[in-house]
Amino acid sequence: MTRRVSSKGSSGRQRGFSVETTSESTALRVLSCSSVCAVAWRAGAARPSWRLSPHMEWLKAVRRPRSRIGKRMRATVVELRVSSILVVIGLTAALLNSCAGREETDRRAWSSREAELPFSAPSNRVNDRSDGTTYEPCVALSSRELLQLGIAPASVKDAAGTPGQSMRGCEWLSANPQDSWAVSQIVINSSGLADYKRKYRGDRWSSDEELDGRPVGLTSNAEMEECTTYVQSSNAGVVTVSSAQGRSHPPVDEICQRAIEFTRATIGRMPR
């Protein structure tokens, strides 16, 4: 015998489902609520069958498209992540290649300049403490230009003296024996003029000069009879030192003027 059971709310309307059983002996208990209805049956009883009311059929129509859309969205997110990773890998490789190419160019530039040095270059002359710029003080000026500054070209010598020094550069003596003075120009890695001033804050710093549109630090020491200029070139500082030699004791302003003149003659050849 078939029995139809329906659930009704307080208003008397059906809740949207019906249950059919095939045995009169089956005891059913129907729990109803506003949106979900559950059917409980005794063990061994026939399994009830149920169906959604017509106004609930939209659930089946909505769930399937949502699932397909969700899969597509997840696939799109995965594709975007993979694409982003590939882009990062490509940019990293390009950057490494660029750095390697720049290092190779710098190495060739240093090698060509070392071949022009007026002395045999010691091993490890260019190292991680003096490789911040490709500027080479020892070959920056020709013999004629040195003579115009009152410097004897043949007096040149390596400022470092020994391999692996933290600086590289050259020293010269004046061409006039009656006016004995010396000038040196070296390269040492540095982040900038401000950092160099902090490192040597005990020195007597004057107001900065401006040469070729670039700031030039100036410090002097009257007791040592020397004057120093500083110019930033790439990741290094180019330091020029002028000093009195022998018995001559010129005023410190004159010593500084020689350092400034040598800096003016070479600053245009220093990479910015």
C-alpha cells in the first residue's frame, strides 16, 4: 500500500517535497523547517524517495555552471602564476647577463689601460676596493698636458707600490727642481663625498668647489703642507693630493690651488 506524506507550515502550504513508501508498517517521522527537510526511517524500512518541488529546481541549474566557472577561474589563476614566475625568471636572467656583460666590458677597459701604464702593473692592482670606476689616473693626461701643469712626466710611479692595495693611482714630481712639490691621484671605492667626509671628519674641510658641474670636496692640512680634493666617479672616489717637498714651504692656499688645477684638468675624463 502506498502512503503519501506531506509537510505543511503554519500557513498550510506544502514545504516543497513529498515522500512515498511501499509498506503500511513503516513508521515515518518528518522533520520540517523553513528551508531544509529531513526524513528519518526505522532500520530495515523501505528507503523513501524524494524530489524537489518545481520552485527548487533552479538549484540544479545553478550548481553545475558555477562548478565549471570555478574550474576555469582556478585554471586561469594557475596560468597567471606560472606566467608571473616565467617573467621573473626572464628578467633575472637578463639582469645577470647585463651585469656579466658590463663586468666584461670593465675588465677589458682596465686591461687596455694597464697595458698603457708607464710601469709594470703589479698583480691584483684592480681589486674589489678600487674597481668602482674605470677611470685610470696614471694615463689620464698626456706628457704634454703634464708639462703644462708643471709636472715631470718621467717622474711617474705607482702610488700603491705593492700588490693588492686598497687604492690604485700614480704620483708625480714637479718639473722645476727649484719649486719642489708633488701630486698624486688615486682611486678608492666609496659611496660618495658625504660618506668620505664622515670617514675623515677630523680633517679641515673647506666649502666644496664646483668643477665641470660636479661637486669637489676640498680639505687641507697646513702642518703636513698638503691639500686634497675628492670627486665621485661611479662607485669610487678620485682623490688628488698636492704636497710641498724639500725646503720650500708655500702657503697652504697655493698647495690647494695645485690640487684643484690637477683635478680640473682630469675631471672631464672621470665617468660620472
